[in-house]
Amino acid sequence: MRFLARPARYAALAAYILFLGFPLLWLISASVKSSAELNSLSVNLLPQQWHWDNYGQALERQGLVRSAWNSLVVALTSTALVILIALPASYVLARLRGKVRMAGVAWILVSQVFPVVLVILPLFLILRTLGLSDSLAGLTLVHMTYMLPFALWMLQGYVSAVPVELEEAGSMDGASRLTVLRVIVFPLLAPGIVATAMFGFVSSWNEFFFALVLLQSPENYTLPITLKMFIGGEGKVALGPLAAGAVLAAIPSIVFFSLLRRRLTSGLMAGAVKG
């Protein structure tokens, strides 16, 4: 039976990949189908006729490019701010012991309990008082605040996995605390930083509810809000252009993951070697 184990594992892996990838394949197929074919009862993965004009309609009708740029600015800025704040804070949270750490962990856990609907009104009032309502800057601050607790929780787990003995060895060699962090600790945290950045970027890129409530001007709309515009007031959906817009909206996330994928495994022992 052992000779069947490897083919069975490969078959299970192929089935799992197909299960995960089938929605994306169906979305791509729908993006090049005509409205008549999409509304018909026949189910075909491959379109009978390829209608590439769905992509043209998606780009022209709703200002998709401008909204994609807004989403990119908000996602990159909020992700960078989250990493800059969460990295030193997670180090303190992981290394400290006592009431300060307990208070920090309690804040992280409590912040994840409250539903988004419960905090949206206070956030809106605060942003309006600061003059940041209906602005990308205000939405960036909200995304950063929303992502920060989970980023802290992720990074403090990576920091806890770094042996304290490595820092002590660097200190015994005459390195300052800042040098120990820069040369030994932070390189070891590279996979955790990349994973946290991926989570932050995708969360901000796909976020819908905050943008729906806080943004009123069409020039400030992010991509999820613009995709909603393909649904008419009477519930009529432009399925072809909507699918095309969704495919285009997925491309930046795929590119971002591809650029950072190699960084997930690099640097695991870089800090130890340098130390």
C-alpha cells in the first residue's frame, strides 16, 4: 500500500488546488461571456463566444482605474503604517512581563470582539470633527486602526520565537540594543513582517464597509465601492462587466503576493549568521 501513498497525496493536493481555484476560473470565464449566455440556464466553463468588450466597459463606465489607484494608495499607506507601529510594539509586548503585557494582550483580544457596526458611528464622528471624513487620509487611518491589533498579535508571536540568547550574545559582543535589533532580531522577523504586510494589504484592498460609510465623493471611491456600482438601483446586475472588473481587481493582490512570496522564507537564519 505504500506505493499508493504518494499518488494519493498528489491527487488530494490537486483536488484541493482545483477546489480553491475553481471560483477564480469561473470568474474569468464569466468575464468574457455575453449577457445572454450569462443569463441562460446552460452551464459552461468555456464561453461560446469570447466577449472581451466586458473589460472595456468595466474600465470606462465606472472609473475603475481611478478607484483602483485610490485603493492602492490606501492599502499601501495603511500597511506601511501598521508595520512601522506594530514592529516595535510587538517586540515590547513579547519581551515584557507583568501587567503591561497583560494589558496589551487584553486590548488586542477585546478589540477583536466588538463588531464593526458598533464602532463605525464613533469613528465617523471623530473623523468629521478632525475634518477627515470623505477623504482617503481618514479611510487610511481607519484601516490602520482596524488592522493594528491583529498585526500586533501576529508579530509578537514571531518575536517570541526568537531566542533571547541571540540578543544576549550580541550584547556580550559589545553591540548596542539598537544594533542587536537591527542586525539580529529584525532579519529573523522578515517572514513575519512579510506575512503581516500581506494580511494588511489584502484586508485594506478588499475592505468595503468602512469605505461605504465614510466616502461620499465619487472621486474618492475605492475599488469595492466602484464594483458595487455595477448593480443597478432595481437589482439589475451587469454580470459581464462586473466579472471583468472583479478579475482586474484581483490582479494587484496577486502581483503583491508574487513580489513578497520569496521573502516569506528568506532571512530565517540571516540574523543568527550576522550575529
